Amino acid sequence: MPTRSANVKNEKQYEALKDKGMSKERAAKIANSPNASHNGGKSQDPAGTRSRAGRPPGT
């Protein structure tokens, strides 16, 4: 009997992320997110300003 994977919108992307070592939960969240295939699951914040909030410039 074949194994069933999680219920994801983008099965191909989900499998690729799992093959790269990502957890099933994280891969499913990325594959199910809107525009995930468009931006590869990356943040919509290209400058990374959210992750740098409160830090001095250059760090």
C-alpha cells in the first residue's frame, strides 16, 4: 500500500522540501502558503527588516 503524505496544495514542492531535509510540518506550511511556489517559500521581506528590528545598523 503506498504511503500518503500530508494534505498539501503543492505536492511537488512539499516533496522537494522534505528531500532537502525540512520537517514535514514546515514543508507543508510552505507548500500550502499563498504564492509559495512563486517566491520559493522565502519571506516577503527581502531586506530582512523584521528580523533586524531593534539592532544597530551593520550587525
